[in-house]
Amino acid sequence: MRKIFLSVILIPLFLSCSTDFDVNADWQDITIVYSLLSQKDSVHYVKVNKAFLGERDAYEMALQSDSINYNSDISVKLERWKNNETQASQIIYLEKTNDIIKDSLDIYGNTGSFATDNNIIYKTTDSLFSDSDYKLVVEVPNKKEIVTSTTGLISDFRISLPTADRPPAISLSDYKNNFKVEWFSAINGRLYQMTIRFNYLEIENKDTVKNFIDWKFPSQLSQNLRIKNNLAEKMFQYVNGESFFEFVSLNIDENSNVIRVAQNLDFIFNVAGEELANYIQISQPSNSISETNPEYTNITNGKGIFSCRYTKTVFDKKLTSQTIDSLAYGKYTKNLRFLNHNNGL
């Protein structure tokens, strides 16, 4: 039931899967770049690959790391630009590494289309600052054009409901009522997705296991991209009580051998920058069989995406006694063996 939120949101490489190539066609060196920056991260990563062309089957070539990695060393750096400076206030050179192991199986247990050996990536542990823009500069030997892109960083933002003390506990026991979640848009934040994490314990044969399920809500676009000194936009999401219990019933299996104890809710906000929001929207599946999605990139002299993201969480919001009792006895969850607020079945 646990799901891992991937910081790069599994963005696919731009690759034609046709097995027919015109080997006499002019070849062009296309640099593929993916990176999402957040000042909250302790390590920042940039993935750089190349497009490939060859006489063999495209899928076969994709499994070979030398088909997508540059043979020679390339230069990858981040330039920090603040306000209206005429030159970068800081230059960060990223280190080449392959210490991140890419699993050879995808999330469904299938082998992927791309090489898993020699998974080269570029990283830095330097701190980033939300008051600055960052320009990515990639220089490839024997390539005339310099690959570049620029992004700001998403600032911290205010969550007004819920907070650490408002309300004292979350009430969802009234099926017809909605609980309102409210926040204010962040500087450089464009797309917002809220996730409610329901934490609970499972007790079986004196063994206690911490567990959770994540309830993801539809993403919301702010009306405008907030920039520095602009007023924040108030945004909100309603949480329906009955929908909560339905979600729990559909995502936790009945098990007569366990006892479950409701713990708390975490409210997790994942925010995407303007470029990432554009990429996600354009990449949505088309409603028409005949339509193909346009390709989106914000990389100059290359392809890919260079943008920003931010995560903020309100932890450990307790549930009211009535909500805990509804988990124990309500029509949706009565067979899941949750204890009531007095720790009884």
C-alpha cells in the first residue's frame, strides 16, 4: 500500500520507437536534459543523455548504456543569478556520478526500455536559494551549441487550514459535510496537488506495523504564476467525509487476523513550477485517437525539462473520537477491524 513519490515524476525520454532508420540521413547531436530543483533537497541532480541513431533495433540499442550516454566528459554547471545582476553571483560545477542505481524493473515488475547499467547522473550538494534564478549550462565536447535553460525556485508558502493547532482534530464523521483545506500560492508555484496520508497501525500476533495509504486529490492550477512582490492567491480543496471512508474501504484489505488502530492524517502539498506544469498538462493523454500530444521542452539547443518543485507537509493531525468510531463501526469500514476511540472493537 505504500507508494513512493518520485522527485522527477517519471518523465519519459524523447525517443522514436521506430525500428526503421535511414542510416544515410544527416545525424544531429540532440542533448536530452531532465532536472527538477528544490532548495529543500540536500542533493540536486541533473540527468543528461543523448539521442541515438543506429542500424540495430531501437529497443535493443536503448538497452545499451553507450547508446544514450556521451562517450566523453561533458561540463554541467548551475549559475546563480539574483535580481538584476550583470554576472552570475555563483557558479556550481556538478559532479559526474553513477551512485544512483536504476532498478531494471519498472513499477509493474516489467523490464524497462532503457539501459540500467552505468546510469550516469550529475549532482551537487551545494545549497540553493529561493531568492535567485538558476541557469543550467551543459557543454558537450565537439558540439558547437551550448545547452541551456533557466528556472526560478518555489518559495515557502502558507497553509492556513489545517495548521498545527487549527482545528484541534479533523472531523470527517458527518458524511454530508466537507472539511475545507486552504492555502496561499507560492512564488513560482503553478500547479498544486494535495495528498492526505492516513497513518494507522496493524497489530498481528503481538507484532505492530506502521502503515499508511495516500489519498491523492486532483491537481489545481493557480490562476496566475505568482512572482516576487505579488499578492498570493487563496486556494482551497474540500474533503468529503463519506469519500474518505469509501477511500479507506477500497485501499485496505479485510483481514480477520489483524487489529487496526487509526493514528493521524498528514496533509502533503506537492507544487510544480511553471515549466513542469506546462509539461504535465501537455503530456496528458489525448481524448482523440487521431491526435498526438505536442512535444514540450524548455531546453535551448536540446530537449527535456528544467524546472522546480516544492513539497510542504502538515503532519500529525489527529482525528476526532467520532471519526475514529466511524472507522470502527461505519458502513464502509466496519469489517476492517479498526478499534474505536476507547481502543475496543
